[in-house]
Amino acid sequence: MALREQSRTSQRKVTLDYLFTLFHLAKPKASDLLLKTLIIAVIYAITAKFSLEFAMLPGKITAVWLPSGLTFAFVTWFGRRALPGIALGSIAFMLWNQLTMSLSWPISSDIVAIVACAVANSLQPVIGVGMIQRLTHRPPSLDRMQTVISFVVAATIAPMLPAFIGITTSALVGIVPWSNYGISWFTWWSAGVVAILVFTPTLLFWSQAAESVHPRLRQEVLGILGTTLGLCWLIFGQGYPVEYVLLLVLIWSGLRLGNFATSALVSLIAMIAIVSTAHSLGVFAGNSPTYSLVILQSFIAVCSVSSLVLRGALNAQKAVELSLEKTLLSLEQQVSDRTAQLRESQAILDGFFSVAPVGLGIVDRELRYVRVNTLMAAMHNLPAESHIGRSIREIQPDLASEIEPVYHQVLSTGQPVLNREENNQLPHQDNPIQTWLATYFPILNLAQTPTQVGIVLMEISEIKQLEQQLRQQAYMDGLTQIANRLYFNEVFELEWRRCGRSQQPLSIILCDLDEFKAYNDTYGHPMGDQCLKQFANVLTQAINRPGDLVARYGGEEFVVILPDTNADGALRVAERIRQCLHQRQIPHCRSSVAPYVTVSLGIATCIPALPQQPNDLLQAADTALYESKRQGRDRITQIDLEPIAE
């Protein structure tokens, strides 16, 4: 049975790839180019005519301009070879539209308008695709967060030029009144933006259609499709204001079904919303046409951008996991275990609420839990049934004072609070601190009044831990395992300001191993590295206060920060460092100072005060170090930096 399903999937993939290759017309013969141009032109004209069915404003301003999404994909696939077909399709559509509208044959001004619009419609995808390539240095792919952001920016900017040319030309020939110029331009532009955001991703992901849904997920596909159609019936057929719940369906699809299925789902929702609103049905109808159009387009854009950002974030997360696979095997195991837990909880198919791969909950106006799914209950380390009827303060006493105002804000304003980072520790102190990404959104009644608050929780503890590990690695010298120069600069700046506020002395010791180049030339670089490690160990043993810092400054040069330490104290520390290195007796046969490795040290001390800067103290320590070298090495030179009068 499994082999039969695999065979069917392979056959579908081969068929799709074959059709896709035929449509691309890989060999650019003259006949092939002509056929491609005609196909693009026909598709453009038909979809443009179809888009006019959703016109809601004077001048045939439509809710979505389907050719904008198609031309974006055409230019991505074929490059500028698609432009003749786009221009021809634009001209054919405008002539076809004039004939069907029973207008007179175009005069010279109409011909100029037709040609101008054809040029503008051809420039739109060129501008958009070119902008993405300039920003990402690659064709549109939507496989990472950078390309998603670039795609959204390009989709927003690219339709501006055709909107300007189209509306201006329409106003000049009398199709659109000048009094409606602003709103007509906006809706023309927004119709192009919506088409690109909604339909272009589906076309770009078309090659992934065959492998986007695994046969084992067919029941889940049917569940997602059924939930979507049911919600669309409630929202656009019965007028229930629960359109935000569709975002949860898109999250579910994005996490489970991949790029193509999610983009196709967005396209399905968009078409249902557009058709319903155009026929005065659903939650977006009932107001002025302009208001309904703007709200409709905003909702569709939010759905599309949200799904694209989600997929981009998931793809970026996968890329990070792959790049860190060798050094973070334990993290990979935790992610695998977490995924297994999520799949186990999703196996209980009790509607969408119970199988969502994120924590979901509903709280009433008294801040008592009405419902939670299994995942949220697990986040609170309590059974799901124990939440019902209990207050937030009872379930989360440590976080109650922090999150209760957020619930009250959503209930009072009716506005969502998005992506709020929260930290909490489970009752047992052995448990690590958990980090959640929380979104709060209002649930409205028929009177459009917030009566409940919905919660979406996503645990990001592992990501935060990974960020902390990477930050620690960025501040550590890879050879000596002490602080590097980057971390030294940050700590030095902080200690300078702190000692300046408290008027306490701050000392710096610069250390340089004597004739270290000769050591490397004699014993080799591996032994040189061992010598540096031993000296770093000497420094850490000689420093015994928690506030002091030892760092590798560069090469064989090291630096020590001694806050709240005067010149005498710094001198004692420097002498201890020098003596500790002597005791190590690291052989150095080519040293002119001693038969073992020695170090020269420079000390600078001051009480930070304007107009002195941290670099002044560092420069003084470097001068002292140079003087130690000049006087014969293996010695300490000290400079007490005097305050500079303002």
C-alpha cells in the first residue's frame, strides 16, 4: 500500500515537472518565443477581464488585479522575455474592454493611454523583481526571512507606477473623475499589491506542489480545508466577526503542510472574501464600497504577509538547525523530542483548537480560563481540565501582576497585543526558566464588543538559550578561553562610566610577552599557542576579585581591568603576574632577558572625569608598556594619569 502511494506521488511529481518544463520553453527558438508570448498575452487578457468582475468603484477599480500577480511570476520565470506577452495582453485586454463596454473606436488620446498603460504594466514586474534581486542578490524565492521581507517591500512599491499612469490616463480621458483621483489611485495600487502578495507565492511555489503534502497528512489536509471552508461560511456567509481565527488556520497549515499548500490556502481565502464582499456578503460588506474595499484588502494582505513571514521564519529556523548540527547535537535531540510531543498532542483530533501546534487559550472578562488546549496546559505544567473556571492569578501567580494589565488593555481597547515575550519558571526550582512568545487578541460578540481574550503562546526557550550560547562564544577568545577584545571594550566602557560616577580609581595593566616572535620561530606556532594558554592561566590565577577582567588584547598582548583599584594595588597585581610567570619557567632559549619566558607590563591609573576618555587611559598604559620594553623588558612601568582641567 505504501509503495503504491509513493508511486502515485512520484507520477504526479513527474507530470507536474513535465508540464512546468513545457511551459518554460527552455529552448528559445523563434516559434517557441512567439508561442510563449501568445500564451502570456491570452492569460493576461483573460485574468484582467475576470478581475473586472470585482470592480467596486467608478472607473472599474477592482479589489484585486490578478494580472499583477501573474506578471510578477512570469518575469521571475522567464526574465524580460515575458515582457512582449505582458504588453500584448495589456493592449488586447484594453481593446477588448472597450468593445464589450460599447465605446467608440479609440481616438489618438485613447491609443496613447492604451500604450502608456501597457508600458506601465510591463514595468511593474520588472521593477519588483529587480528590486528583490538588488536587495537579496538572488531571484525571488521566499525561502528565508530576508527574501520574504524584500518580496513584501517590492510588492508594495512596484504597483505605484502603473497606478499613477493608469489613473492619470483614465482621468484624462474621462473614465475616472478627478475628484476621485486619490481613492482611485489607492485602490488601483492596493489591488496590485494584494494580487502580488496573495497569488504570486502560489505560482512561485507551484513546483513544490507534488511533494508539499505527504500521503500520511491527507486527513489533516481535509481537516484544514474543512475548517477553512467552515470559517469562511461563518464569516462571509453568515457575517460572524471571527475572521482573525483564519490566521490560526494559516499558522496550522504553515507549520504542517509547507509552502505551496499554505499559499494556495491564502489564495482560496482571498478569492472567497473578494467574491463575497463584491456581492455585499460577509463581515466586510455593509459599509461604503470604498471602506469595504480597503478593509477587505487589508485583511487579505495581513493573511498573506503573516503566512509568508511564518514560512520564512520556519525556513530560517531550519537553516540555523542545519548549520549548527555538528556542534549542537543535544539541541537537535531536544528539538526532535519537542516535535514528537507536539505530534502526539496533535493526534487528538478534537477540532482545530485541540490540534493546533501552539498553545491556545480563551479567558473571559473576569480573567478566568474558559478553554485551553493541551499544549498550553503543558506549558503551565497543569492538566487542561484544571484551568477551566480558574483565574490567571491561580494558574500563573508569578506572572499574574505582569500579564493581567495586558488582558485588561485588550478588553478595553479591542486591539490585539502581538508577539510579547514572557518569562516564567515552573514551580520546581530545578526547572529552567521558560520563554514564551505571546499574542493576545480580542474575541468580539455580535455587538462588536470584546467579551473574551484569545491567547496564542509559542515557546522559544531553546532559541533564547541558543542566542545566549552564541553571545558567549562571540565574547570569548577561541585559543586562550578568556575574554576577547570585543568583550574587553564593552566592559572597559561600562567600568569607566561606573568609576566616574562613584569617583573611584580605575587601573589598566597591559602585558606583552617578551620576544615572543623569536619564541614562535624557535619552537613553532603550536608551542607558541601553548605558551599563550599558559600565560592566560597565569593571569586568571593572579586575579582574585570577581569584578576584575582578563582579556586577550591581540597576538601576545593581554590586558587586565582593575576597577576600584589605585596605583599601589595595580602594582601589586602586576608584580604578582610577573612572579607567577617566572615560577612557570617556560623555556625560551633565544630570549635576551632570561632563559625562560618573561613579560613586560604597563600600568595606568586614573579617576575617570571629563574631558578624559577611556582611550586616554588605554594609551597611557600602552606608553608605560613601551617604556618597560625600552628599559630592557621583564619589568613594570607605571603611569598615574592626572585629571585634565576643563
